[in-house]
Amino acid sequence: MQVLKQSLYILSAIFLLGSCVTQKKTTTTSQTGKYSEDLSVWRPKVEAAPAETNTTSTTTDNTKATTTVYVEPKLTVNRRLDGVLDSIDHINLSRKFVEGYTIQVYSGRREEALNAKKQIATALPKLNTEVQFTEPIFRVKVGKYFSRMDAQQDYAAVKRYFPAAILIPEKISIQ
């Protein structure tokens, strides 16, 4: 009996609290069934800009010319932004290289590296090939690309002739 009374009190409290919820005012049109609500209360209020003053003057050939007076903008960040952009420009001008990619075709002995360079030059003449020596290894590299996506097409072509070719990151000089 006690449990039944407690559950009735709980149920009545839930119904009572559920009926206290306020309903939002919404309007729907009966024909289209679309929802609409007036949000003008929440929109920011913007002050009207002061009117520019025009001055008129007459010229020698009796035509009127209008000139407008310059109005200094408010709430701008031009001076600070110009400083930041100038420093970014200075950094970019001082850079001698960018991060990019190249295709390494061969890594090993000198004779085989020169043979690999000849094979690429005959098979794919459009690609720039170079042999680099970092002691004690000769490397044959093809192309200089600024992004991996740029290198992907040539990489697929080189893979047909050299299955061991790999795409590696490299610093590309910009001069």
C-alpha cells in the first residue's frame, strides 16, 4: 500500500511539472506548413554612419564638380595588420627554399646510378633527372614538386620503369 501511494505521488508530481513547461510561440502557415519566427529581437543594432559632406565647386567651363571629404574609418586594424603582413613578407623574401617532394629512383653505386639516369632520360625525357652524391652513396632523383599531389602522376610513370622508386620529402630551392 505504501509503495502504491508513493508511486501515485511521483506520477502526479511528474504530470504537474510537465504541465508547467512554457510553450514557445511559433507560427506556421496553414497552406505551406513552413515554420517562421520573428528574430528581430536578437539581431544586432547598427548605428547609422554619419553622412558624408559633399562640397560643390564650379569650374571654368561652368560644370559642377563634387568632391567628397575623407572620413577616417572606425574600429579598423589596418595599422596592426600592415605590420604583420610586412613581417610575413620579409620572412618569405628571406627564404631560400621551400618544403617539397622528389622521386628517388636509385640509391647505390656510381656506375648503376649513371645507368639509371640514362634509362630515365630515354624513357621519360620530360623529367629533370639529377645524380647526387652523399658519401658513400649516389642517389638518382627525378623532379621537384611543391606538393605530394603534384608528384603523384610522375611517380606512377617512374614506377613502371623502376619499381623500387620512392617519393621522398626534400627542400626545393627558390631562386
